[in-house]
Amino acid sequence: MIKVFRRHILIALAGFMLSACQVTQQTTDRLKIKQAATFPENNVQIYCEGAENCEFERLNKVVIVNDQTKRVNPEAIQKGWVRLTGHMLTDSGLYLTVPAQQHEMVIRFYPISEQHAEVFHVIHAFKANQRYHFKMYRKRKIGAGSLFNVSAPSPLCVDLLQEQRPIRRFCRPYNVMTGMGEFVEQRIYY
């Protein structure tokens, strides 16, 4: 009985030490981000929101947040692309400030929990001195229909907002046969 009790205490201490190391690594990353160099005023600010959590996976060929370790890439910090929002408890606490030009972005959204990510790819020409938001939401259907049609999950959508105005919309409809679909750009009506 005493051996079992000692073993449980050792396992608990090991778990506590590992979690303390992870918190220390995240704190170190945040300090490095705060100390990173600033760049010209004509940069673009890019945010992600609307899900349980979201992370910038990649910008062009540079990894921003590692999928496995959840740590920010030192190269992205050194380039001055990663900034802190100050809302560390409500989201990832990061946004990007990058040169105004065409970029390929990959964003991981966690719409329900941290266990399942929806990966979103987009190529967009970002304009200087603008603020962009990638916002994920479920497009709710209103109306009647057969039980089969009504029971399908609502499609996931991602809006790209430029200064709070939606400029592009991508939705991922539910495919009844495979349970999966791709994000397809839709027209925005004003």
C-alpha cells in the first residue's frame, strides 16, 4: 500500500514539473515577442477569432505556431510578425503584423475543443495599414425540410473582414456521404 502511495506521489510530482516547464516556455515566448523589433507603419494586422481557439500555423513558408508543441517559431518572432493581443485568457493571445503583399496563410481553428482542428488555407493580397480578421462561425439554417436534410450539421464558415467589413466568405458544407467537405468561397451580397 505504501509503495502504491509513493508511486502516485511521484507521478503527481512529475506531472506538476512538466506542466511548470510548459508554463515557463510559454512565458519565455511571450517575453521574446514583447522584445521583438518593430517594423514599418505600412504593415498589416491579422487576427483570428470566433472559435474556441485559433492559431496561425503558417505564413507563406514560415511556421508561426508549431502544431505539436504549441510554441511560437523563433524565426517568426525575430521577423517581428507575432504580437500579443493582451487577451491571453480568451484566445491564443496572438496576432500577426506582416508586410502588405500577397500571402498564403494557414490557420488552425478549434471550433469545439482543442482536440479537433479545422485547417483553413487562403491566399490573399493584404493592403497596407489595414486590419484583417479571420472569423469562424456556424451558418445556421432556418426553414423546414425533411428530417434527413434538417439533421445535417450547419456548415462552418470563415469570413475575412477588412476593417470590420466582410470582403470574402468561405463555407464548408456538410457532405452526407463522407461527413467532410472543403471550404469553398461564396459570394457576399451587400
